[in-house]
Amino acid sequence: MFSKACEYAIKATLLIATHSLNGSRVSVKDIAEDTGSPVAFTGKILQQLTRGGIVRSMQGVHGGFEIGRKEMEGTRLSEIVTTIDGDHIFTGCGLGLRACNALKPCPMHERFAAVRNELKAMLEETTVLELALGLKDGSTFLKR
């Protein structure tokens, strides 16, 4: 459903948010290790998240990545998905056709549109903060 980069971006953002709730920053190396992503690939993802205003990067000895609580409250998962993958997941055809719409639908158009709309609503309603709080209190997990 999501690209591998998008999956890692969501995991990285939640990891950064959890550390930030505890008052600390997290390094790209630790993020890569905890998400199971190669360090260089993680660095590129974090650059996109930083440019997109999702997370902040701090340089220096006590540097790393962080996200403020206010930003966690205001950041929806849909923003992370759009930053990394664009809006194709919200607009694209379930069969990957370029010219699929209500006037010239693919065989799955109506059913896929319903699923796509539910997914979009869930991603637009879910904040980074609510997911980070679940990780912090141990009710959810990023690794098994």
C-alpha cells in the first residue's frame, strides 16, 4: 500500500516523536537501527521529512532529530504520506491505470474508491501525537 520509504518515514517520525516526548533527540543511526532501514536510506527520508516540516534536525554534540508536542498534535499521517509518496495513494487507480475515473472506470474503480476514501479519512484524522502516546505507554509497538 505505502512505499517502503513511506513505511520507514512513518516509523521514523513516530520514533522521533516518542523520544521527543521523553525530552531527548535521536540520531539518524539510532533511527535506522530501530526501524530496520539502511542508514543512507534513512538519512534521505529524514531529509524529506525535515524539508516537509514534519521533524526538526539539530546539529552538534547534542543534535539529532526532534518534533515538538504542538507539531505532533497538528501533524496528520496524511502529511507524512504526501511528503514521501505524493498524493497518488489518494487519487490513483487500484489497477495502476493512468486514465481511470468515474467517466471511464476500471473494473475495480467503485470499490477501490471507497477503500481509498476510507484510508484517506483515517490518515487525515490520525495524529502523530496519538500514535506516539501509544508507543510511549507500551500499548503499541514498532518492533516485535
